[in-house]
Amino acid sequence: MDISITLTEVEVKALSYVMADPQQWTENAIKERARIAGDELVAAETARMLADPDVTDIPADREAIILGAPDPVFPDVGNPESLPE
């Protein structure tokens, strides 16, 4: 997946004040967040599979666990009652 963000000249100048390379910083930030989310997903999915008596095999591969996990259901941000505390 490619994600593209367009910044104005002013935004680039502002970011350049706090970082040497806004493009590299952004890519690193997204990849690190994805790694952390992967760790959280592997932990949650492994715990779910261990607790499910119908599960007889648990993948030993991190990527297989992530790709085999159910798709997430996101809260409706327009409905404050659906948001996690």
C-alpha cells in the first residue's frame, strides 16, 4: 500500500525546524507504529486462540498470525458511546 501526504511549503519549512528529513521521519513513524500494532495483534490473537478450545493449531509465524486474525471493527467515532474508555 502506498500512502501519500501532500505538505505545503509552510508545513515543510516548519517540520524542517524539528527534523532533518520529514519524509524519512514520517516513514519511520508509520513503520514503527505498524510494528507496535503487530506486536499487540499477535499477543491478542495468540491469547484468543489459546483460550478457544476449538483451535487446534496456532501458527508459529508472526506474519501468519497477523494475516489470519479477524478484521478489526472500529468504533463509530460519530457515536461517543462506542468509543473505548
